[in-house]
Amino acid sequence: MNKKDNILIVGAGLCGSLLALRLAQRGHQITLVEKRPDLRKVTQDAGRSINLALSDRGLRGLRLAGVEEAAKKLCIPMNGRMIHDRENNTFLSKYSGRKNEFINSVSRPGLNMVLLDAAEALPNVKIIFNHGCETVDLPQASATFKNYETNEEVTLSGDILLGTDGAGSAVRQSMFMHKKFLFSFSQDWLTHGYKELEIPATNDGGYRTYKNALHIWPRGEDMLIALPNLDGSFTVTLFLPYKNSDYCFENLNTPERVTEYFQKEFPDALALMPNLAEEFFNNPTGPLGTVKCSPWSTYGKTLLLGDAAHAIVPFYGQGMNASFEDVVVFDEILDKYEAKKDEKTDWETVFSEYEANRKKDTDAIADLAVDNFHEMKEHTASPLFQKKRKLETAFEAEFPQEYYSKYSLVTFNEHISYEEALRKGRAQDKAILNLIDDGKLPESMPLQEKLKLVKRETKEIMHDDSVVKNLK
């Protein structure tokens, strides 16, 4: 294996840290540069990142780099969605009918620290903090950074440059501004933003509500969610329109108005949040958007990965998992093309094949995440949706090898592509909802007959969708 490549990685968040760790394990010399301070040495600002849900695709990436067990120590299993209705009733909607399938609530900073520690422990990794990327010389795989401590500029270079610097990527911006090739870019914002709040732990460090679930208060246009933390608290996220609504971020402008809103829509949550008004006005309101772009690589020298290439909204809990899966796919392609002995790695071929393999899947999970936004805030408490979920859970419990819901295809099947999960999952949803609505799945029908009917209807829908697609 060629161990002489010097790789410059811009962005030491979750994707960049895992990528640096894995490429260093393959023998490359890594320089990892991050604009923020070392999060292991400074206190993190509150309200700046949605809690993360770690699932099978993400765990696969951590396993590849040998840090899965360390990461699991930070995790709290969540077996399903705990739905809170308007009458303060709750019910648990399990994520899967199969045993031992769950997602994990995990701290973004905590997981980032695990990855940074593992990368930094390797002799061929150098990590530089407090250096913001200003410009990128794409053909030369070099970048100019501003040292935020001294205000000086420094230029760093590698044999290749990998941009993992998030949704606001400076590396992607350099591609966008470059005049010598065509670069497509879209950024679609939701009309909703988000604000992080907290349900604190009890005085003895316990949990104020059920620990092992993702709590959801679906209210049609608005939504509140809560994920558990190891210290007994819950990170609460409010999703709300910016404006043009009876209650929106624009008009929730006094403590009294905020309390009134929560008393009306989320009274059981309000009872658990003694610091609501203070947190509401102290914590920032964040935007929610989808980024798609192409190409991801230029000159065989520079490549985008993670959110820099495909930022998505958080409603499938797959943003981090998709980024970690990027590392897995990239690693698999390196197995095919990485140079042996004294030969030079053909990075242009690596980059090209990586994008050809990966982009269709990141486009698919971006679309699925927007779908799930509407499902979570509008449909999770509806009787029709609950009938569908009850049936799917029964299918998965009784026929665990024969049926996977759309959610399970995305979340618990890391060997199925996002594109396939989208195509099959949407068809299954449509089939079940149509059959329930038409009264063709009566309670008296045996479960196995219901499954046969759902499979037949799904197959017909997928065939019709394929015909329509080919006619376009």
C-alpha cells in the first residue's frame, strides 16, 4: 500500500474526524483542520445542534474504524416514538417489530471527542484548531486559513484535499465560485426553524419522563421532540414556522407569549421545563435546509463528503449516519483503487466512482428526511397512521425476514441503499394505506394473508412507478 499520500482534511466535525481516523489507519499522513476551538477544552454553547440519533449505518462506520464500543458507552437506546397527544395521553409506537432493533440518543460533542481522541492518538495525524478556511486552490489541493488566535493567514496543502466542513462549507463555496467548470448547487430551506430547550434532570439525577424513547408532540404545523441524555436531562427541540402562523418564532416575543403557547399546545412538556422562558430567549433559532450539489470533486485533487456535499434536514435521524456511511463507501472504493507498493493512487478515479456510487443515495435520504418531517408533525398521532404502524409492527414481529417497513429499511438495514429503501418503502406505505382505507385488510383476515396482499399491491405499485419513470 502507498503510505506516502499527504491528505488535508478541512473540518473536524463528526464526518471529518471519522474520515481522518480511517485514512490514518490506512497509512496516510493526515492534517485535519477545524475552525472552532478544540471542543475537548472549551464549554460548548447551548442550543446549537440537534441531538443525534445513531443507528445501524452510523454504527457500521464506527465499527470500521474500531471505535464502535467506545461510542456505545455514550448511547441511550430509544425503542420507539413516545407520542404525546393534545389530551396529555401518551403511547409508544415502536420503531420495529423485531427484537433488538432500536436507535440511540447520543451527544454530538461526546461522540466527536471519541473520534478526535482516537485520531489524535495516531502518529500520522496532526489536528489544528481555530483555523477558518478562507480560500481553496482546487487544482493544487491547498487552502488558506485564518488563525483566529493571531489573525495571521497560513496556507496548507496536501496531495489531495477533502472538504468535510459542513453545510456552510468553505470548500464547496470555492467550487461554486470557480470559473473553469460547471458546478450545480441548490439550497432549499423549510419555512420552519428550530430551537433547542431542555427538560432538566430531577434533583437526584433521574429522568422526569420515560427514558428509552424519542418523545414527540405532533401538532400538525408545529412539533416538539425530546431525546434523553446520560445526565438525566432531555434535549428538547421545538420546530415552528418562522412567520405567518398564530404561533411562530416571529410572534413568540415575550415570556408570557411563550408560556401561553406551551400551555395550549404542550402542557405536559411545560410542566417538565422550569427554565423554558429563559432558554427560549437565550438559545438561537436555527434554520432547516437541504443542500445538493455536483460535482463533488474537481481536478482529481479535491472532494466533498458529509454535509458539505449533501446536508439534510434532521427528521429521519440520518444526517450523521449518512456521513459515516460516506466514509464506509469511500473506504470500500479505496480498497479497489488505492496504490500498491510505490505506485501513485489514482485519486481522480476514486473520487469519480465514489460520487457515482453515492450521490443517488444521498439525494434519496434528503427526500426521505423531508417526507418524514411532514409525517412526524402531522400524521404520527392519526388513527390511519397508527393502524399502518400497528400492522407493520405485527408483520415484523411474526415475519421478521419477510417484511421491513420503510423506517426499518432506512434505519436498520445498512446493506440496503437509501435509494432502494426510498423506492420500496414509499410503495409499501402507499399499498398499506390504500388497502386500509379501502377496507381490504379487515381484522378477521389472517396476518399472513394480509402480508401476501400488501406484498402483491406493493409489487404492482413499484412496477407502475418504474413504467412511469421510464416513460419520462
